[in-house]
Amino acid sequence: MQKKGVAVVAVGGNALIKDKDHETIQDQFVAASDTTAHIADMILAGWDVVITHGNGPQVGFNLRRSELAKDEVFEVPLDYCGADTQGSIGYMFAQALHNEFRRRGIQKQAVAVVTQTIVDKNDPAFQNPTKPIGSFMDEATAKERAAKDGWTVVEDAGRGWRRVVPSPIPQRIVEAESIHSLIDQGFIVVGVGGGGIPVIELENGDITGVEAVIDKDFGAAIVASAVKADLFLISTGVERVAIHFNTPQEKWLDQMTVAEARQYIEEGHFAKGSMLPKIEAILKYMDAGGKRALITNPENIKNALEGKTGTWVVP
């Protein structure tokens, strides 16, 4: 097995929940197994891999369970929901990888790391919460929770009221050195789930969790820089990136430079809730000295690494 280097692979939401008809734990494990089979191709080709993942739907499920059970047991704070889901999703990926390695005779072991991400306590996002979480509520319930628990609530496009929380920019990964050491020792690491559990540093140097969420791709970019990854791969729902998407001028890109990516952002080619944060995360990684990045879907990871598809981002 010829060593290719270290790759951070950020798997998207469809890595666990493919559609609304397949949301059970067993459905999620099957989806995780499908994704890890493609990542195992990378490992077999010689890559050392850190796998990051989203956890938005799972955090939402945990918050809903907490809301329904609040008269019986205490509610779970948002940062603990992040930790809970990192553990359970890490378990899924680690077990799926173990089984895949055994089938293929790959002498590797996967380990999941519950990961904390430091954010700036003065980040403007804390003054302007925008990220919806949890279930929909009627107006009376929403305003009661706002008064009682200090929530920020908004009306969401006629569908009901929801809680919104800050989404601060990640600064650094608390467990970065541990992840780096595990990679050096030959482990496949699952970590930085959901961008990491957001924590802030106090005046005395202690850290404490905050009620916020972090963009998962930004979190992946931070760990990619921290471990000096040779490749930052974002696995998502599309095979390649397009400009003029869904128009007669649609053009699929095999490669773009950092300068071209910035130009495409300025021209408005990438949707805010979809491709834009992925491109911005890649630029964050490249600006910190990253070598190259790749965007493709899970089933095309092998082909993309061989140059047959996918969109590469280069300096």
C-alpha cells in the first residue's frame, strides 16, 4: 500500500439520512455503511483519513425527544446534544469501518473522538442568532420559552415558530493534537462531528460549552489545516460543482483555482444554504496553506481521486 498522505473527508447530511422515509437508527447505519465502503477504497489506495460528518437532523431528533420528555426528565442542553450525537454517529462510522476493513482484509482500526471547537465569545453571531434548531412551535409556546429560558425565537415562513441559535466561526479544535497523533499512529479517525461542540475560553483559560452550532464544513476545514492534510475532500450530493446551475448556461467544472472560486462566489453562482459554505470552507483551508481540495459524491470518490470526475480546487 503506497502512502498517499492525509485526507480529511467531510461527509454530508445524505451520508446518514438519504430521505424522510429512511430516518431510523438502522436506516442511518445502512447509509453509514454505504459511505464507509467508498472511503475504504481511499484507505486501500494509501490514504490516511479523518472523517468528519454532519449531525443536524440527529441533534434535532434529540432536542425533540428532550422537549417531549421534559415533564419526566431534565432537558438536554444544545452542546450536550452535540456531544451525544458525535458519540452515536462516531459509533456508527467506527463499526461500519471495522466491518468493512474485516471484509477486505485491511489492517486498520477506526476510532471516534468527541471533539470540541473553540469559538470567539465576542463573535458577532452571538448578537444575531440565525440558525433554526428543534421543532416548530405555536406562537404562545415560543414566546413562553423565550421569556422562561432566554431563547431567541422567530416565525419561520408561515410554518410556525422556531428557536434560532448563533452559528459562530470556528477558531481551533481542542483535540487537534490528539487527532494528529492518532493519524500518525495509523488510526482512521472519526471526529469534528457537526463542526465540533462549540466551546468558549474563559478568562482563566477554562473552556465551557455554549448554546450554538458550527458549520460542519468550516469545522472540517479547521481540522484539515490543523493536521496539515494533503487533501480536503467534501463528499456531498452532487458529482461535480456547476456554475450557472439549473440554467441553459449550466457548466460543470472539473477544476477551479482559488482565484476562480472567489470570482464565482462574487458572481453569485453558489447557493447560500448549499454549495456556498462548502466552497468557502475549502478557501479557508487553502488560505491556511492547504494543498488541494475535491468535491464529489460518495459513490464517485474513487473515480474522482483517479481524475475521472469530481471538481478539484487548486491554488
